[in-house]
Amino acid sequence: MIKSMTGYGRGAAEAGAWRAAVSVKTVNHRYADISVRMQRRYQFAEERVKKALRAYVSRGKIEVQVDIESGDEAVVRVRPDVAVAKGYYRAMRELEKELDTAGNITLEFLAAQPDVLVTSSADIDEDTVAWVCEEAVRKAGAELNAMRETEGGKLAEDIVMRAGIIGERLKIIEERAPELSAVYAEKLRARIADLSSIEPDSELFTARIALETAAMADKCNITEETVRLRSHIDQLVALAEGRGGKDTGPAGKKLDFLMQEMNREANTIGSKANDLKITAEMLEIKSEVEKIREQVQNIE
């Protein structure tokens, strides 16, 4: 099944005193661009977070938020720098004297001053922290993929429907193609009759018509292009329905390439056939190909 590149997932895990909460958001992007936001003191786990996530997402702009908490109060130590606090206190008292004013120097005021309260990290169990992060990523990745597969299913339905429209238009072209020689011969007959002194019923006239018609028929033969386009339609439906053969990896890049090929075959058929009816059908085909191409941009 194809997956959309747009989705959201959350997950949480805990072990001992450690707990990690992860949220993952993905949007369209040509390559895999993973951005992880987490507290600086836990950034040693970032690469393991990315590695765990790559098991779920292979392409897209991926934003990961990791929040880590600990029930162990000793993980972060807070201590007062008494010397700094005394310095602030003496400075405030000196200002009172100089300005001849009275103030209320409270503990809250002193604690709010820079460097009075100093934080430091205790030893962190890095393996446990990394494990809870990975476990939270796995849960978030599973939820993310469920959402992406749901949207991917809707995209697949639309693609298959439009592939059916293209197939119907192509059938009209395939039925029209054998008539091109006769249509061209009739146009050529009328044109030569207007411009030439050759008698319309003469042997020379008939031979000239046959020669020109054969040359034009060969030049305007679109069998090869219609066969290839029909093959592309079959491949398109197979990929959309998850029938990609042995290689069941992400289908987005394959579908994008297929759209380019289908558009090229459509252009070639339109230019070679040089027929108004076929051109009209080919414009409809190109319109559907462009609509599918827009959908494909959101497929992993």
C-alpha cells in the first residue's frame, strides 16, 4: 500500500525513573530531512532517535519533538552561590546609602538575580534514556504510519480512478488510429486534385496517392506509443494498489518517473497523429496525467 508523506504520530515510553514523550510530524519533501528537537543535555540520544525513525519513514520533511523527564530529583541539582548572593546584597545596601532611600531586599529578589541559583546535571543513565526515546519513537512511528496509510489509500483510489479515465481515452485513440491512413488519403486526394493537372482517375494519380499515403502512414504510426502508454497505465495501477512486484519499497519516486514517461508518450502521440480527434483525446489524457502527478508529489 502506498503512503502519504503527510502525517502525525505520538508515543511515550518509560523505564525506571525515566520517561520520554515523542511527537512526529511529516510533510512533503524530495528527500529524507529529519529534524530533532530535544533538551540539550540529552542530545547524545539524537542519532538513535533518527535511526529508529528511519524504520518508519524513508522520505519527507520530518520534525521530531522529544521531551524527557525523570522522577529522580537528583538528576538535576540546584544549589545557591552564597558568595554571589552576598555580593548582590551588599551592592543593594550601598545603593540605599548613596541614594538615601530605603528598600526591601527579599530572598525572592536575590534568588532571581543571575548566577545566584546554579543548576548542574548529575550522572545520566544514557542507555536507559536512549532506550525510552527509541521506544517512544516506535510508538509514534506506528501511529504516524497508520495515518499515512489511510491518506495513501485515498490517494491510491483517486489515482486508479484517473488511470481508468486515461485508459478509456486511449481506447478511443487506438480505435481511431487505423482510420488515419484513409482520412489522410482522402485529404491528399482532394489537395492533389486541386493543385495538379493529373486526372483524378488516372493510373498516375492513383499511384501518387498510394505512395504519399504509405509514407504518411508510416510517419504517423502511433502503435508503439499507444502500446507503451497502455503499459504505463498498467504499471501505474499496480503501484497504486501495492502490486509492485518483488520490490515493495516506497512508490513515490517510481510514480513520479512514470508520470514523466506518460506525459512524454502523450506528447509524441499528439504530434505524430496530427489528427483533431486524437489531439482532443490526448489533451484529456494530459490533463489527467497532470492531476495524478500533483497527487504523486505527496506520496512517499
